[in-house]
Amino acid sequence: MSLSIANGRRLSVDPAALPRHVAIIMDGNRRWAKERGLPAIEGHRRGMIALRHVTRAASNLGIGVLTVYGFSRENWNRDAREISLL
């Protein structure tokens, strides 16, 4: 199996070497936006877009289980509008 990476190169991948379960902790979307002078919600939106790419890639690679941790107890301390948009 081969796959294409961001710079356009193709890599050979042994399917037996791929994990069956991948877990992702969504962290840093607000920081990413702040560093670029963007509103927090834009960071969350871009994180969602990135997650869509990851879910497609995981499916295409045959990764059977994808766990995403996207909201912690501390997140409840955020502005109510931001929480509702998440």
C-alpha cells in the first residue's frame, strides 16, 4: 500500500504495521487562532476541518477505530457562546 503525504511524496506502507485504533486529543485550536489574530471559533472550525481529513485518511488506511477526545471538564468554564458552538 502507498499513501500520499502533504508535500506530494508517496510512501510505501505495510498495512500490517498500521494501528487498528488511533486516539486523538483535540487541543490547541484556540491558541492556534489567537497566535494568528483570529477569533477562537475560527480555530475550532479549522480543527474540525483537520479532523475531517484525519477521519477520511484513517478510513482509507483501514484503521478500524478512531477515538476523539474533544471536550474536557475545564471547557465548561468557557464562555457559553463558545461552548454552544463547539
